[in-house]
Amino acid sequence: AYVHTVTLGGLCSSPLAGGPLLSALCRLAGAQAAALVFLFLTALLYLASSIVCIRMWRHEAARR
């Protein structure tokens, strides 16, 4: 079974997560971890670039 979430919505930390099948599904794949890091870094880059754009826009507006 393919699960689209990282931790099954908190099911991995519940007391019912003792079975070997569920513990196998709770493992984080390498590609999944890389995708999470990539998305996090992309969001930080987007935030930083938007802050730079706003600051440059304010600087140009004050200059005019």
C-alpha cells in the first residue's frame, strides 16, 4: 500500500502501532525525506525573495 503522508496522521505514535505492517508503513523513505527538504527550502527561498522584492520596491518608491 502506498501512503501519501509522512506519519499517517499521528497513527505511528499511537499505542495501536505495534504491528509489523504498520511499523513498516511508518518508515520514511529517502526520496520522501528529500522531497520534504526540497519543499521546505523552496518555501524559504520564496519567502526570502519576496522580502527582497518588497524592500527594493519600497526603496524605488522612496527614491522617486
